Amino acid sequence: MTRYRALAISTSYWKPNSDYTEKIIAAIQGKVEDGDFVVVSEKAISTALGNMVDESRVKSGLMAKVLASLWMRLFWGYPLGIICGFGQRLLRRIRGYPLESGSYHKQVALQYAGIWQALLFGSEGGIDGSNLAYSYVSLPLENADVLAWKIREQIRQKLQKNVCLLIADTDKTYKFRNFFFTPRPRPLRGIHSFGGVFTYVAGRVLGLKKSSTPLSVVGCNLKAAEALKITNIADKTRGAGSGATVWDMAARFHVKVDAVTWEMLSAIRHKPIVIVRRMR
């Protein structure tokens, strides 16, 4: 059995318009070796690129309002949340799902990800508001492979290190025997994306083994199974940053969910990069 060692790299917060490639190179210099896996958070890259939406500027339609009120509070707050094994704290939060800001969020989910993703209770289509200020949410990357190649090439040129570069998301991929599937759009080849809310509920109810989701792998030939193992190791090593959910993030700073500032986020250390190494 292959064994791995992982090191989470702390950096300053990557605000919009940050030069994330230079931050990655500075952070891993002297720590990375040839053949290492460098796993980078998709959300951190999206934030640095400004690939976001300010939900306070969104106008919600009737469907979004129904999703925020009836669907979230009644269905996810009770039967769906219970059968998916949510804890009591999360269930209470969902039962008190904010109607106005929640409808804005569901409108964004409908617009960018579609109805089957909008029916999820969170991270719809890879849209996520945790570790972001005010009413911003990050959108999923549409060109993860291109960005991964650029980062890897800069590491090769400036550090003279040949690494395997992975971009990953914390949204879960589930395993059924040798079949990998996720509700998350555009995962790594070999992982099947379909079903939206149905895929998520099935994975949770069946208690299937789950891992964070690799979106791109460049610089090495990895099958989906090992890529999932590496991104899962990275996810566990990294931790949740300012919080696993927007509620956790707000609770950490003792403010409302839309009152977290860039300065608050910048005051804590973040770990958007993890170096994973095969043990010899």
C-alpha cells in the first residue's frame, strides 16, 4: 500500500486580483521536491481571479423564493436533512434559512447551475460563500486544466521543480465499488457528474465512501482513484479555513453571515496549498 506525507502551506488570504501564482511559488519554495503533488484550492484561485458574484445585487424570482422558504426550511430542514444524517446544529440553521438573502443565493444557483443543483442545500454546482466576505460567492472554474498547466509551468521555470499540480474542491465524490460519482460539475475525467441533488442524497443515504473532488491533474498520469486519495489527504490536512460553512464562518467572527469583511478573513491564516508526497 502506498503511503503519503502531507504538508499544508499557510499563506495570507488571497483577495480578488491577487497574483496567486507568485503566492504559490513563494509559499512552496524550499519545501517542494521533484515528483511531489501540489494540491491547490479551487475556491482560493476563483477568489483571486475575481470569479465571484455579489448576491446582494441579485433580484430573486418566484422559484428562488420558494426554494429558500419551503424547500430549504421544510424539506432540507426535516426529511432530507434527517435521512442525510445532518447534525442538530445544521438542521436548526437550515430550518431558520434566511428568506431574503437565501432567495438571492438560490437565484444565483438557478442562473449559473440549474434547477437540479439549486435543489441542493449548499455548494450548488460548486457555488460557495464560505471564506468570502459580505454577500460574495465564488463560482466554479471553467478552465481548471489551463490554469493548472500555467501554475505548474511557472513552478518548473522559477523553482526548477517538476511537480504534479492538482486543483481540487471540497465538494464530495462518492465511491460505489470502482465507480466514482459526484453532483459537482466538471470533475476530473474518470469521475462521473450527474444528478445534482439526487446524487448527493444517494451518496449520503447509502453511506458511501466520500472524498473531496479533483478537478484537474497536470504533470503526471493519475487515475481517478489515486487522485481522489491525494485530494482527500490534502483536504483533511488543510482544514476548514475560517469555517466549513457560511454559518461557521460568521460564528467564528461573531457577526451575521453577510457581515464578514475582507479584513476579518485576512486576519487569520489560510492553507490553500498542500504538498503531498509519496513515501519511499
